[in-house]
Amino acid sequence: MGMREQIETAAARYPDRRSAIMPALLIAQKAHGHLPGPVLEEVADILGVERIWVYELATFYTLFHTEPVGRFHLQLCDNIACMLCGAERLLAHMETVLGIGKGGTTPDGLFTLSTVECLGACEMAPVMQVGDDYHGNLDAARLDALLGSLRAHAGRLATVDPASAPSPGE
Ligand code: FES
């Protein structure tokens, strides 16, 4: 199902199409990787809502990316519980290990580093979200292991022979 059809399906669940902007943005972001202006306008046009409403939500929530992000988006919570459990040290550690600052992307396009507000998982602070996964009770050693496994995962995907991969529709 294409993006338009998915958005139409999502919109059908709401009495007001404006209420479907958030799920529509998630669908569009999954389809395009991020949400540049033309994609935001397409979402607004599909829903038949004001473009400014779509822009407002896309630029307010950190889960939406109007700029390209790396293959793995490292979103470290720096809110109060995580901060008290060492989030600042972990951020500094990742900045050193990855050689980028907050908001930056590694030159190989693998990692983008961000800080976000409370992820709602304070019981396992400090917490970082990577894609759809949460990683909690982090310390420098666990972070290094996580970054290593993400690099290895990316390497494994890169070595898959395209000729042996199933073709679309199979
Ligand atoms: S403060 Fe970090 S998850 Fe709540």
C-alpha cells in the first residue's frame, strides 16, 4: 500500500481529518526517511487540511525529522530522571566516541545524535531511543556495546548480496 492509501486508511479512523495529521506524518516519515517541505505539503494536500497545521506539528515534536538523519538516530533523554542518572556524561561520551556534537551526523551517515525530552521510561534511566527501540540503564560500557552492535548490524546489511535479495513483490 502506498503512502497516500496508508494515510487515507489512517484518516478514516478519525471523525476529523485534522486529527490524522500525526499518524499521517509518521507514515510519510517512514516512507521518505524524513519530512522535507514538499512531503509536508503532500501530507496536507492528501488530508485536505491547512499546510500550516502540518508544519506546526512536524516542527514541534522531536519524533519528526524535517532534516535527514543518520541510519541510526540516537535520541538520548536528558530530562530530569535521566539527567540525575548521568545523561550528561553519556552525551559527552557519545560526542567523543562518535566525533560529533549534539544534532550532528557522523560522516558515514550512520549515526545522528540528539537529546530529547522524557521518553516515559524513567524507571530505566538513563534511556536512549534508537529507532523504535528503547535502551535503558545505560552506562559508557553499555553504550559502547550498543554502538558496536549497531555498526555490526549496518555492516551485515551492507554485505547482503543484492542479487540474492528478494525482488519487490516477492
Ligand atoms: S526522564 Fe528520561 S525517560 Fe523520563
